[in-house]
Amino acid sequence: MKKIILALAGLAVLAGCAKQNAELREQDLRRSSYFKTERRINMDFVAIQRALFKHQAECGKAAVFKMDERQASYGTLRYELEPGAGWEKSILVDLTLMQKGWVDAKVYSYSGNVKKEINEIFTSLRAPGVCNPEDAPKEVVSEDDFVPVTPL
């Protein structure tokens, strides 16, 4: 009986180690502790993709859009902080296409200080092809266009 208990305890310790060494997954980022901000974008998914393609062509870097295969109203943007980075060095933007035509965006990141990169993502949508966000026209905040729901 003691051998069984020791074996189970050993397995529990090994399982804990395996969990600690596991890579961060996309769904892991959706925890409230990694939530950064929420924005409303006055674009649909087609316009978002167009803007990202143009920004990628002009600037060499842009977030990557992926539509949910099962639900046409959901998608994501992934912005790698370093080329080839895992989720621990990426920004995840969950997108929800609303019935009135805008997209609600919730931003998550494991990395702490990503305010500049989040602004780069939203600037690339608002002003595709402008590689330096400081050179982009200032945001015109209207009722539905890029209104931060929660501050950065």
C-alpha cells in the first residue's frame, strides 16, 4: 500500500513539473490577469484584412488575422513581439463582429508593457501603410470608431 501511495505522489509531482514547463497556449491568454484593453473598431472583417495586407506590404509587419472556422462572427489577431514568438511573446486580440457592423476587440498579452505595440496594431488598421504610428493622423474619436472601452 505504501508503494502505491508513493507512486501516486511521484506521479503528482511529475505532472506538476510538466504543467510548469508547458508552453503558453492561445486559450491561456484569455484569463482576466492578461487582459489589457478593449476597443471598438468601425470596420468589418474584410476591411480589417485589407488594412492588414496593405500594412504588411508597406511596412513588413502586421498582425495576422484568423477567422473562427465554426462561427463567422468571431476572429482573432495575433501580433508577435518577436518573429516566431510563442504566445508568451505575442498579443492576442479577440474580435467579435457585431450586428450593427462594428467589431469589438479585446486585447490580451502575457507580456506586461505592450501599450506601444497595442497602439501599433490599432494604428495599422486605422492608417494602413503608415509604418510609424506617430506619423499617422490623430485618432478621430466618434461614437463607434476606435473608442477605448477600458483604458490601457
